[in-house]
Amino acid sequence: TVAHAAAALNAKVATVAHRGASAYAPENTLAAFRLAKTKHADVFELDVQETKDHKLVILHDSTLARTTNVETVYPGKKPWKVSSLTLAQVKKLDAGSWYSAKYKGQRVPTLAETLSAMRGSGLGLLLEIKNPASYPGIEGRIAAELKRSPSWLRADPNERRLAVQSFDWTSVNRFHALLPAVPTAVLGTPAVADLPKVAKYADQVNPPYKGLTASYVKKVHAAHMDVLTWTLNDRASVQKAVKLGVDGIISNKPDIVYGVVRSR
Ligand code: G3P
Ligand code: CA
């Protein structure tokens, strides 16, 4: 799994940059992904959605309002859903200025551009399928894109640098059926009784940190899955999460996680 690969590299606990190093650069942009490397992440996380013409783009919200200048560029398109604009239209937007003038000119990246730009980075990728119920067939389109980037799909478990996750477990199951070589994760906290069922199609359980216990982590491990928890941005919480026995920590500040993990 991604966590095991990261463990083999340099850490007992994988450091995952949430939407890139999103505390320091505009989330889900190539700038944030590249900065994840500088900030010592092992893995970067991103959210995949679709434009009106079914192109895979990296965006967290279902609308472009918060993280681009869409309101000024397309005032008539309220509520600015990503699914209501074509890729050509989305590419006209600035995805950096809302964060800081320093990042003016950042664009909403496509999945293809991200896979290509980050291929040589040495970072793993935690790919979230966001809102799949709104995009029927998105799992197949993601699988097809990944197949076009074989370096992200190495068969050797120690070389695996990719995992696919979603809050929609049906979507995770569907993706697993399409591309079983790629590790998968369910976002959330499945009931302990359901863990054997989840383990049939998932390699990780990625729960929110709030309410997570050492006993639950042990049960997930007993079901042969890893645990990556989110979203922890301060040293004290990261230290507590590490004590729970998790395999990875998803953070907007990967340097903070690295500082704790490295000093162990
Ligand atoms: O990777 C965990 C986290 O990304 C899930 O929440 O809303 O940030 O996509 P969200
Ligand atoms: Ca996410």
C-alpha cells in the first residue's frame, strides 16, 4: 500500500499532504503538489471531479466559487458547478489569486497534467473520487487515465505509489473491480462488524481523527487494512495520532507531520 511504500522509504508513518501542501499554497494546484515535496510529504492527496465535457479535473468543492475567480469570469453561471463548465472554460480561471497574489496564474489542473507533472517527484498519490454519484462512469474514466500513466501503476507492492479513496464506498468497490492492482481506501469509519466485508475491496480505512481510538486502529489492522487519518495540522494532535498506531497522517502542513515522525 501507499503507507507501506512510504514506510519503506523514510518513515514509520506516512506523511500525506492534503490537497497538496494546502496550508502554504492554493489547494489542489500543481504549486501545492510541488510544495508537498519541499515540505517533506511522502504522498500528496487530491480530489477528482468532472467538467461538463467529462474531463477529469482536480477540485475539492462541487462549485468553483471558493477556489477560483469564476464569479467574475462567468457571472451568469451561478452557482458555478464544475459540471456546468467545459474544460476549456475551466482553464480560463485563475485558481491561485484567491489564496495569494503570489500564486496568480495557477490553473485548475487536469488529472492527466497532474500525473505527468508529479511522475518524477518520488511522491505517492492518494486520489479521492469526489461526489462520484454526480458523475456516472467516473471510475472508468479515472482507471483509463491511470492506464495511460503506467509509471503510477507499478505491480511491485513496494513500488506502489498510488491509492484511490472515496466517501462513496460503492464507488471504491466499482473502481477496485475495474483496476484491482491499485490499492483502495474507504473514507469514514466503517462499523467493526463490517470490516471483513470492506476488506474484500479496500486496503485502507481512512477515518476522521475525531473519535478515532487505538482499539479501532487495531481492529482495522486485524482485518489487514491500513489506517490513514485526517486532517491534523498541529504537533500535539499528530503526536497523539501516532500513538494510536495509524499508518499515515493526512495534513495541510506536511512539514509538521514530518517533524514529529522524523523525531521518533
Ligand atoms: O483525505 C481525507 C480528506 O481529503 C477527506 O476530506 O473534504 O478534505 O476531501 P475532504
Ligand atoms: Ca480529499
